[in-house]
Amino acid sequence: MSGIGGFIMLDGSPARTEWIHAMAGSLVRFGQDGVNHWSSGPAALLHGKLATTPEELSEKQPLVDAAAQLVLSLDGRLDNRAELFSWLKAREPLSETASDAEVLLALFKIEGDECLQRLAGDFSFALWDSRKRRLFCARSVMGWRSFHWHCDGRIFAFGTDAGVLLAIPTIQRRFNEPVIGEILAQRFTHPTETLWRDVFRLRAGWALAVQDRPPRVWRWQSGPFPEQEMKSDQDYAVRFRELFDQSLIACARSSTPVAAQVSGGLDSSTVFCRGTELFRAGRLPLKFRPIPIRCFFISAKKSCE
């Protein structure tokens, strides 16, 4: 996955150049395809790029819309592109090759924070509105893409992981001892706290906004999802197959070969086998490559020898 980071000077002073460079260095491990940054006034956004979809290959983030004065740094993938393009067609026309970041930015320009209700996929992002001097951040429901933040009244900083934040020298490296205790006891009661004091985790399905005040955090996903009422077991099986195929097709949109880790159990074998069937039927552009789970253990063993 890619990596994101940035900070806002809450007192309105210009973003510190040395902090931008420090955060850029911490994002190198995420940015196999390069690390870029944008800054203006009190705000700085960074993006460590790892292109995994065809649309990302020529994309440059942070994505800037000069006319709307919006800047976006996105780590993620939108899985309902066809639906979103259909909705945007008469409102904010986009090229079919538009990146997911361009789609998200177009949606935000129309619906603001409510654009989250239209998104399906795996994402974590930060969006700076220069006109309102407001930072808007969010994570997808499943939460595979992480988001961490820190606010001390002088700066608000964010990043894919705590390491990105701790690149800023004013953020102290202090262990959060109660969380260490929770890890040792394997009883987690503080879902937003991390190993580092004053560095917090944004929960999956939650959003955050900063605008001349302490961060406001809220749950944007209203779930739980409605139950499916079918007439027979066969109808349930058909519906499951539809959703399963939809998920596999969405996740297989890739600029590189796609691999499926196979453990020998039913779950992973079903993913690989159904992916192969969809490829043979012409519904997947790429064939899944199986990787037996034992290969990971062999590789790890060799690296330790």
C-alpha cells in the first residue's frame, strides 16, 4: 500500500520545511514509486506512492485542484468505480482513466463530507480545503489502511503509521505504558490509543476534521448492514456468488500480477479457484497466481539463517 502524511500549523504560521523533509524520509518505505509533497501556508501534505492499479501509474499525489483550492492525499482503492462514474456523469464528468484520487476529489467537490456514503473500497485519506482552512480525514469500513494522528494545540499531524508522525521532532517519543499492559494481557480496551503517548489511531469507518479547534471525530459508517431476506437457500447461494464475484473482480484491478495466498483450507482455495474461473470466463483481466503459505515460512527461515 501507499503511505500518507502531513501536518497543519494551528497557529497559522507557515509549514516548517524541515518537518516536511523529515516526514518525506519516513515515507520512503511506503513510496516505492516516489515520495511527493505539497505545502502552502500552514498546511503540508505528503504521499509515498506505490502504484497498484493501472490508473495510478501516471498519477501524481498529493492531488491539487487549484480552482477549488483542494488538496488530497489518498492511500487506497475505490471498488465501485462504475457506479461512481455513472453518478458523476452529469455533475462532474471524468475520463474513464481517471485515478481513484480524482474520483474522490470530484465527489467531495459536490457532496462534501457526505461523499463517504457513496464509497466502497479500501482507503485512508486526508483532504485540505484551503478556503475553509479545514482538514478532512477518513478511513474505510474494513480499515485495512491505517491512519494515525497527533494534536497538541500547536500542530495537528497525521500519517499512515506512528513512525511518520514521530519524524516531527516536537512530537515526543514516550511509551504509552497502559497500552503495553493491554498488549501483554491480550485485553484491548482502548481502540484509539497506540504504543506512543499522544499518538492516536483513527478507527475504521470513522472520520476526523480539524478547523481552528480541537479535532472532531465521528463515525461516518451508520451500519450494521441490512439483513438479506431470501425465499430459499438457493437464492442465498446465488446472492452470495454475486457478491463474492463482485469482490474478487474489484480487488483484482491491478497494474501488476495478482497473487492469492493459499493455505490449503476452504477459504483461500475458494478465492483462488473462483478467481481462476472468472479469468477463464473473461471477467477478470489477470489470472490469480497461487502462493502456498508454506513458502512464506521457508522464506522467513532462510532470511534468519
